[in-house]
Amino acid sequence: MSPLAIGAVGLAALFLLILAQVPIGFAMMIVGLAGFALQTGWEPALTLLATEPSGVLSNVDLATVPLFLLMGTFASAAGFSSDIYNAVAAVLGHRRGGLAYATIGGCAAFGAVCGSSTATAATFAKAALPEMLKRGYSQGFSTGTIAAGGTLKSLIPPSVIMVLYCIAAKTFIFDLFLAAVIPALIAIALNLIAIAIMVRIDPASAPVGPRIPWPERWQAIKIASPVLILMVAVFGGLYSGIFTVNEAASVAAVLSLAFALLRGRMSWPALWQGLRESASATGMLYVILMGAFVFTYFITIAKIPEALVALIQGLAIPPLAIIFLLLVAYLILGAVFDEISAMLITIPFVLPVIVKLGYDPVWWGIINVVVIELGMIIPPIGVIVFLLHGLAPEIPMRTIYRGVAPFIAADLLLLALLAVFPAISLWLPAYLAR
């Protein structure tokens, strides 16, 4: 069989196992092990079951995942999300769409101290949604804004998705964090522009609220100031070179726990639940990475990346057209498949092609994160949309999807800008490397 035929059979077997409800990590491990064994023998293949799990478990960079998840848990327990939202709402709430602006700004700020997009969306659904509905905001506009704010987390360091990409693609985590800064700012700006356009088109969806006196505004800002302290301590230390990524994750987890304790908001049940949820999510991600590494061995030994590169080089189309075809394929795959799993499955196939076309793996990492953002809100399976519907079952799914449509358009515009102008992602790391 040709390498491409072997790859097609391997992917078909993988999707069949996933359809049969086999966990994605174990499905990749089974296919990778069998494919490797059929080409080299079972004895060398079985050694992968020892070397790859031990390699993942001993990977120091991967230790940032549970630490960032713990940071998010402790930050939620400390009440940072409601503090941020109340502060921004106090400043902007009197403007048309002010609570929507506050939600995007609050999600962006909370995303800097939380490791999960779904956790950010769930937290702000509890903090912002009741207030927005009480002020007369429409259901679709309110839930769409919260869903869009939740997806911003993926692009705002520290991001678990970025860490997973760097581990799988063997790139530096710090480089990807730097590359995400400007795209994240553009993403925030595009979401705010989308809100401004929506409230102009339909003013009734976002009534103007009362103006908060300045003393009350300063009080709200003062209450939210610990979040700023945490962000400055962690990111100032990280980007100035005082901390490594691992050290920054450790400091972030300890500081967020300290704030939760000092505020008297951390109980033993809350601490135990946070530890349990972080351990469960970490265990799942570790198993997925173990499976991805075994699957990558199968892809490599079958020389599938080389065959795929040769095939694409034979096509008479420019590199940018190939990039956009890949993005369309990712969006289709992400609409019916778990986005993180899709990224880890396709990296062994796609990344060699990207490098051969002359693009930077760090840039492709940012592209992957934006695609994952879109997959979280794009129909028919938008994880965050399902989450919001679960938290507010009285709001129909179609209403949430209708509300999130303008933000999908904003993300698609961001994706197009990043694809056409890679320097948006790569300028800051290159500038700081001088």
C-alpha cells in the first residue's frame, strides 16, 4: 500500500473507534500501535506503551497544564469573575451595550487568570447573564456575547490549548504566548466592534442603563484590583524573563489560592472539588497526548507526511490557497468533532506540510487556536453554546446560535487576517528576540 493509502486506512480506523465510543486517547493509541506493529513488528511496537506514557508523564512543560487549571479554579473561588464584571459594568454600564462591552472585557481579563474557555463562559453565564436579562437585554444578544467572551480565553495566555499544541508540535510555549498577544488584542477589538454594530442595528436588544456615580465606580474598581495584581505579578514576571512558563504557572496558582483564602471564600469542599476537577481534566489531557504521540510514530514510520508534502507540491496552486483549503477542512472537522482532539490528530499530517510551504509552526499554532475558538461556537456542535443552554435551558439553542452569529463573523475575519498576514502573529516574538 502507498503511504497515503495507509494514512487513509489509519484515519478511517480511528474514526470508527471514536464512533464506537472509545475515548479519543485510547483510540489513537490502538490505531498507532497496530499501524506501527504491522510495519515493524509487535515487539518494537509494544515498547511504545512504555516509552511514550513515561515521556509524557516526565515532560516538565506539561506540568503547566494542571497548574493553570488550578489557577482558574482558585480564581473562580476568589470571586474574581464577578469582581471584574462589576468593575467594568460600573464604568461602561450606562452606555448602550455597556454590559456587553463589560462581558467581553471581563472575560478577557478573567481569561488571563483562568486556564479554560468553558470555565470562563460558565462563570460569566452565572455572573453576567442574570444582570443582562434583568436590564432588558435580549436573550440572543446576551448569550451570544457571553459565548464569544468565553472563546477569547483560548487566545489569551495562559492557554491550555497553546500548551498542548506546543507539546505536540515541539515548539516553545513562551514563543506561542508572545505570538498570541497581538491576535488576542485584535480579537477583543473585533468583538467590541461587533457589539457596536449590533446595538446600532437593533437598539432594543441593549437598553441604556443608569449612570453609576464615580465614587461607586472607584469602589468597584478597588474591589477588582487583586486581579490586576495577579496579572501584573504573573505576566510581568513571565514576559520580563524573571519567571519561566512553569514558574509563572506555579506563582499564578499560589497567588490565586492566597487571594481566595484572604477573602475567606475558599472552603474545604470548594478546595476538594477544585482539585478533583483539575486532576480529572489533567488526566484526560495526558491520556490524549499519550495516544497522540503513539499515533504520530505510526504516521512517521509510514512516511505519510513526506507523501502528503509531495502530493501538495505537485498541485498547481499557490501556498495561500492550500492554507485556506486546510482552514475550511478544519472548520468542517471542528463542527462535528472535538476541536482539541482534531488538532492533535492532524498535527502529524498537517504540520510538515505547513513547514514545507515555508510557514512558521508558531504562526500555525495561533491559527489552530482561532479555529478551535470558532469550533466552540459554530453549529451544529458548539461546546460553549451547549454549555450556555444547559445553564439557561429556558433560552432555545437557535436563539443562542442567532446571537453568536455576528461573533462567528468576527472570528472568521480574524482568521482571514492572520492567514493572509502571518506577521501579525510573528512580529512581537521576532522583535523581542533581537
